[in-house]
Amino acid sequence: MNSITLIVFLPLLAAIVAGFGNRIIGNVPAKVITTGALFAACALSWPIFIGFVSGTSSAEVVPVMTWIISGDLNFDWSLRVDTLTAVMLVVVTTVSALVHLYSWGYMDEDPDQPRFFAYLSLFTFAMLMLVTANNLVQMFFGWEGVGLASYLLIGFWFKKPSANAAAIKAFVVNRVGDLGFMLGIFATFLVFGTVSIPEILEAAPGMAGSTITFAGMRLDTMTIICLLLFIGAMGKSAQLGLHTWLPDAMEGPTPVSALIHAATMVTAGVFMVCRLSPMFETSDVALTVVTVVGACTAIFAATVGLVQNDIKRVIAYSTCSQLGYMFFAAGVGAYNVAMFHLFTHAFFKALLFLGAGSVIHAMHHEQDMRYYGGLRKEIPLTFWAMMAGTLAITGVGIYWLHAGFAGFHSKDAIIEAAFASGSQVGQFAFFIGVLAALLTSFYSWRLMFLTFWGKPRWIQSEHIQHSVHKTPEQAGDDTTGGYHPHESPLTMLVPLGVLSVGAVFAGFVFSHAFIDDGGFWNGAIAYDAGLMHAMHEVPLWVKLSATAAMLSGLATAYFMYFRGTDRPARLAATFSPLYAFFFNKWYFDELYDRIFIRPAFWFGRLFWKKGDEGTIDRFGPNGIASVIASGSGVMKRFQSGYLYTYALVMLLGLAAAATWIIVQGAS
Amino acid sequence: MNQLDFPILSLMMGLPMAAAIICLFLNAQAARWLALATTLALFVLGIVLWANYDIGGPQWQYVERSDLFGNFAWALGIDGISMMLIMLTVFLMPICIGASWESIQTRVGEYMAAFLFMEVLMIGVFAAQDIFLFYILFEAGLIPMYLIIGIWGGANRIYASYKFFLYTLLGSVVMLIAMLWMVQDAGTSDIPTLLNYDFAPEAQTWLWLAFFASFAVKMPMWPVHTWLPDAHVQAPTAGSVILAGVLLKMGGYGFLRFSLPMFPEASEQFIWLVFGLSMVAVIYTSLVALVQQDMKKLIAYSSVAHMAIVTLGLFAFNRQGIEGAVIVMLSHGLVSGALFLCVGVIYDRLHTREIDRYGGLAINMPKYAILFLLFTMASIGLPGTSGFVGEFLSLIGLYEVNSWVTLVATTGIILGAGYMLYLYRRVAFGELVHEDVKAMPDLSAREMALLAPIAAAVMWMGVYPESFMAPIRGDVGALVARIDRAAPEGDAHLKMGEAKAIAKDHAEGEAH
């Protein structure tokens, strides 16, 4: 048994056992099996990754079995392991294992725990199938599998209408992206005659410059294929236009947000672009689109994140924004840097989400930051973990020492790569990247200040009021309401600790391998050594710009949320239209509701009532009936005896046929 | 005679025929047991058929023929496609009998007889090698269906069967006339011979239209689909299962067996018509499904949308499209059959199909919720289920012919997810608000035994479809070879450009 086979299928096995067998084996064994399977998969994954870092492993494909054979189109179930997969393996299994463990504490009071753990393991299996895919269709299998798991986990608390709505929204919006993905696969097969990824990547450069007709338009072949596939990536990675599902997905339990909607599934789009990077390299137009979409998402999500009050939503928009960074890194050709940021982001963003979960846990399920405050001393371990995450995401580090937290190494590299790419769109991305870094720093510190500093504002929270059985009036001056936040149990703190280590060191330790070592990638992605070299040669002001942006964001947040807490409200009042625009998420949901959702239902009713019933039936069967009825009284007899009439007509026909056959046969 | 030296196909028709007659004279319980035993025996015979089928052997196997009079012959024989459809029939039949076990309490003997008789006709349609024999069985197959809807159906059953009748009548008359002309022209009523007979292109046009009139109704294609929602709503559960599971496949089988190979030129000529109607069907019926309040109507409308994928795949004129279409037919037979069973399960408890009367079933019926979810996902075409394999192959084949049509048809994956998840949410999720819904028990052992085999088959077909594709490979190959001369040119027109040097090296490890 190959270790990759175990890594992929252990979580599936655990999901089946826990999902179907929990009534027989009980809750605790179901949790032990799923968590154990994930830690085993994690333990098997790290040696593979280390093997690639040290250069002792080489790419391989492990066949599993035949899937579909239809003429020229044939592909197997198989597991591909190369550098790119190895990076994803450690990300997925590590975060997943930690999230499993964390959920022991976080979901402790939930009656449906085995179902939750089964879904988590099922998700992990699908994600692993995605990252080990050797053909586009298996990637699509994983793609849809994680979509299913995401749907089930967002809607885990299925009694809540908002959770159900969010789950459907996530699935359907992703399907819009999948439309592009599927058409991309179709076009790939048409052009290359195969869906095998290595074969496509090998043939792609030869197709550069060819043209093809798609939906009546004459287009560059590689551009249209890449753009169609990229629409899929935009859906899964919540890029501008198809991002609306991600903030709503926060309806799911917080461990789910950390695993699926921060560290792994949403990065699948970035993974796809990197996996197919030699293909994207053949189309400058496609790369430009990737860059622009990424940059726009980075800035869009950051602006919305500035003004949200729900702690999870701030982090969700932050994720959306960071995914934008990864995309524009890929768009300027720095795929390895995009993967590096994916890698570090997985640790610090999972950390931030799990930290937020710990805060929510401490605050009796309150998620509104306006009702936090002063928690630093109450839950110190959570505070320090969140601090590590914040230092990592804002990119704190010292240039001259080449040392800093994870985001310092990866995000700053993205900004430098955008500048170094030299193209106009690269400059645009650079500018946006710096600006978004400022906003990132601002909203991250805003979150920290609102949550951990200042005076407690807990009694304003309805959740806390329920807990202490007091109204704000009864509590009087004691804004804590007498509530005592409690630090989370060990099962939750251990994952926070491990991820904190990742957030602090992952950038520093792996920077060389990811950025400077073409041998590490070994052909798994399109590695541009020239760009990496140029990146180190950018002017000093470029290198310092990200740090400067980070410090400005921190200073502004400090000024607004630490020193003068009435300033945000005054500012919001001064710029109220802009504030409303950001606060309402640029009105995307309202727009989509008006141009897609309502018309779909309106047309559905129109086609049903006016089309089927009002036209087809009216002039069809009902019309014929009434014509006959108005002509004579035949209708009544006709209607009651339709079966016999039918049989009669058929028999008459058959008799005619039989007679004719006999005549023919005789002659 | 054939590989078994035994007229197995005649036996598979004779056995249920005899059982049907006996059922008429039995009391309720005996009729149930006889029907179940007979359908299970036929399932076993089906497995024998499949196990002994020689993949890569002669196109027509298990052939038997006895001339009756004139050109008319009792001629049976199957290829791989027929065999898979017969397998679908014999697999679903015992499930239908099981589904009727408790819900049918009146005139049980006649009911079982009607089902058994229908099985005779359905097996016959897929096995007939004589065009008139096909016609008789094809048309007669509707009689037991009328009876099932008309006698054991819901309140508005008369209107439903009347509509069904009007639609089918017109089509079958013109098809018969076309068949008579064909036999005269070719001098034989033997289907395998007719398959290789080249009709004059001018004649093909009207012959194709005559067959189209019949098959489009059976399919059903937009705009002659309005009988289907009414028939489903009025039919008892098992009637819906067999209607969606097998009878809807007869239209597709007709296109596959007659229209395409016998009239290739005309088929090519009318691609625009088939594509046009199918595109409308995908969008139109999906949107209509979205606003339905009645569960059965919703699934019926979704069937029309799925069948449109079949017609699109078939008229792609290439292997992926046609193999995909066959797999969609098989998959839809299983999945929509299972969905109707799922509706039946809760209908038996609450006696309403109104979606809003339910809600929160995942709380008190967890087993049901899991299976219903699986079939919902299969209907949506989630990879790993049978729904994906067929849909994917049909559409990839279609793309080779026309990217516009594919773009429109593929939006079905978005709309399908929309209406099915919306249905699932309203039935299974939310709070248990109604007291009577709260009292509903989870699946009984009998219901579990009906749904579990379908679930297994759906997963099997999704993960390892090769079992189902290997038998049809040769036959689709023969069909593609036959129609290749008329195959339309794709709209892609790929044109190679000047070889462009890619400036950037691809990770040759040249890092400094």
C-alpha cells in the first residue's frame, strides 16, 4: 500500500465509518476514528513534502482504477504526487487534522457531532482527490466533492433558515463557475484530444497563436480555454463577481470556516491556475485577466472588510482579499510566490479563524465585535494566538534582517513580483497590492483593538444578556454584566499553538525553497527564474512599501480604535454614502437578486402559467377537446371511451398492416 | 440458436405474461407474492443475459426468429444497448412491486397483472427485431400505463390519461404509415436489415418527421411535454417509477434505433430542430421546475430537462455524445425512479405532495434524508454519481459539434442545482413545524430494501461506469460508423497559428 493511497483514502474510510456507523460505535469512537485518520494522513504527508524540499523525491503517478473510456476520451482514477501536490498535501492534512482536534472542544455541546466529523473527513478526501488529480475530470470530481462538503457544512445547523440559504447560495454560485470549468474541459478535449494534465501542458505551447470559434466568436484558442477554466477558479476562490457566497458561508460552524473557507477549498482556484500554469503562460490576455481580477478582488474585499462588525465576516473578506493577492501573483507569472502565499496564508488564516472561534466560544456565541472589548486579560492564550495571526497577515518583519512573520515573506514577495514583472498591469497590481496591504493592516488591527483592548462592552450583547439574565439597565455601570469569559479547553488551544508556530515561522523557514529554488518545483509549475531574479533587484522603496503600508494601517487603526473610539462613528457619518456602499458590500447581493434570482422565478411562473397551461395545453389537448365538444356531443362519449378509442385506432392500423403483409407475402 | 441454446428472450416475455394472467384470479396477498417472485426471477434471467453477453461478439445476440405469416415474424434479439435497457427494466420492476406492497389495496390482482403485462411489453420493445412487432409492443406498452393511471391514480386521473392519449395518438398513426412505406420500399420488416438500408434522401425527410412525431412525444420534448407532469402527478408511485424509469427511455431508444441509423441524412438535416427544442427545454422546464409546489411535478419537469440532454447527445453524431446519451438514459431511469420512490415514501405517510407541508425531515427521518440527498446530488450530476458520467459525455460530445448549444445546455447544471436544492431544503431542512410531519417514522425495512439497491447502482455507475459502457461500446461504434457520412462539421474550426516561441522557460531548474 502506497502512502499516498493511504493519505487520500483513510479520510474517506473514516467518513464512511463515522457517518453510517455512529449509531453502532457511538459518538466518541466516531470522533476518534476521523481525527485519528486525519492525523495519520498528516503524519504521512509531511515526509513526502520534506522529501521534495530536500530534493530526494520525484514526481510519480499512482493508478487506482479505470474511470471513463469513451473512444478517444479516456481517463483513470489516479493519484499524482509532485511538488505542487506535496505542498497542498501538507496544507490540507495539517489544517484538517488540527481542525478535527479543535472541533472536539468547539462542538462539544452539539448533539450531531459524528455527522460533523464525517462531513469534515469527507471534505478532506474530496480536497485530496482534487490536489492529486492527474486529469481535469478528476480535478472536477474533487472540485464538486469539496463543493458538496461545503454545502453540507455551511448548512450543518440545518434548522436555521439563514444557514440553509447560505448553503444553497454557495453551491449554486459555485455552479456558475463550474459552467466555465466544464466548458473549459470540453474545449480542452476538443483542442488537445485528451484531458490528461501532463499531456495538455506538454502540447499547450504548440497551440499558442491558434484560433478557434467559441459561441460564434473567433478567439485565440489558449485564451478562451484559460479564461473558461479561470471562471471555475473564480467561483471556487470567491473572486470578484462570484464572491458573494463566501461571506454568507460564515453561517457554518467556525472550524468549517477555518478549514474550508480559509485554508483549503477556497484556494483550489489558485491551485488550479498554478497546476495549469504552462497553459496560462501561452496566453497573455488570460494572464492579464487573472491579474486584474485578482487585484480588483484584493482591494474590493479589503474595503468591505474595513467596516464589518461580525468578527467572522471581517476574516472572511480578508480571505477573499488574500486570494486576490494569490491570483495577481499568478497573473504576473510568479506562480511559485502565489503558492507560497497560499501555504503561509493557510496557517495564519486558519489560526485567525480558530482564534475567532475561541473568542466566540468565550463570549457565549456572540460574534459582533462591537460587544467585545477588553478580552486581552480574560483569555490571554487566545489573545496571543490571534496576535501571532495578526502579525503574520499584516506582514510584520524587518527587511534588513530578512526576517519576519509568515505574511512578511509571502505577501511582500507578491507585491515585489508585481512590480518586477515590468508590465503595465503589473504596475497596477503593485499599486493595488500596496493599498490593499494598508487596508489589511487597518482591518486586522481594528479587529484586535475592538476585541482585546478598550473597555468591555459585553452587556450590550443579547447572547451575554441571556447568559447573565440581566438587561443593560440592570447592569448599570458594570458593562461586563458580571459575565466571565472562559479560556477554551486544551483541544482548542493546542491547534492554536501549532498554527501559531506556523504563522510565525512558515515564511522564514520555507522562503528559500518556494521563491528561489527552481529545483524544488522541478517542473510542477511554470517557474520563472528571471522574474525571481528581477524581484530581488527592485528598488529599495518598493521593498519597503509594503512595510510602510502595514505601519500606516496600524497607526490609523490605533488612532481610531485605541485612542479615540468616537472617531469611527464620526468618520462614517461624514462619508455616509461611501460607508453605506462598503457596509452593504458594494450592493452585489441586491444587484444579483434583481437581475438573476427574481427574474428566474418570474420567468418560471410565466412559462408555467402562460406557456404550458395558457398556450400549449390551451391550444393543444384542451383545444382539441373543446373543438370536438362544440361540434357535437361526441366529446362526452369520446372522453369516457378514450382508451377503447385508442385501442381501436391502433388495432385498425394493425389490421391494415397485417392485411397488407399477407397480401404482400402471397404475391 | 444462441449462446444459451435456449430462447431466453421469449421466456422473459412469456413468464410475466403467464404470471399476469394467473394474477387476475388470485387474492391480493397471493398476487403480490407471485408478482414479486416473477419479477425477481426475471431479474435473475437478466443477470444471466448480461453474464453471457459476448462483448465484442456479434452485434445481435440471443437471436431467435419464427416466421408467422407474410413478412411478419416473431423475431427477437438484442445488442448491448437493448440489453442495458432490459437490465434497467428488470431491475426496476421488483422495486415497483415492492413499492406497491402496502399503498395499493384495491383490485390488487389486476394491478399486479397490469405491471407484469407492462414488463412483457417493455422487454419486447427493446428486444424486437421486426419493425411491426416493435410497433405493436411500443404502442401497446401504453395501455397498461393508462390503466394504472386511470384506475389506481389520483383525483384528476381522467384528464391526465386523456392528455396522454391525445398526444400519443397522432404520433403513432403517422409512424405506422411511415413503417408501412419503409417495409414496402426495402422489402423487409427485419430491423437489422433496415438498419443498413439506404433510403432515398427525399423519402428520409418525411419518414424522419413521421418517427419524430412519435418519439418526441414519448421522450418527451418541448413543447409536447405537458402530458408528463399530469401523468406523473396522477399515477401511483410505482407507476411514476416505471414511467420515468423505462417508458421515457422508449423515445430515446427510438431515435437511437430508427431515426439516426435509418435516416442519417434527414437526421443531419433536422439537427437544428432537435437542438432548438432541446435548448428551450433545458432552460424553460428547469425554470418551471423551480416554481413548482408539487413534488412530483417538480421531478417531472426536471425529467424533461434531463431528456433534452439525451436528444442533444444523440444528435451530436459522435461517440461521446451517443454513449453519454445512453448513460443519461440509464442514470435518469435509476435516479428519477428513486426520486419518485422518495416522494412516495412521504406521500404514504402524509398523503400530500405539497412541498410546503413538509420541512425538517432530516430530524426525524435521517436515513431517508441521506438517501434523498444522494439521489438529489445524482440528479444534479455530481461527479461520482451516475448523473455526472452521462451528462459530461453527452455535453463533451455536443461541444465537438456546436459550442453555442453546449453553452446553453450546460447552464442546466446551474438551474438543476437551483431547483433540486431548493426542493431538498424545503423538504428535509428547517424546523419540524407540523405536528403530523413530526410523527412520521423513518424508512421501514421494506422501503430501505427498495432504495438501497438503486443507491448502490447509482454510485457504481458513477465510479466505475465501465461495467455499463463496455457492452454498448461496439454498438455505438457501429452506429457512429453508419451515420458518419452525414455527421455535421463542428463549429470550432481550429486553425493553427504561427509557431510562437514561448519566452519563459518552464522550470528547468535554472534558478540562481
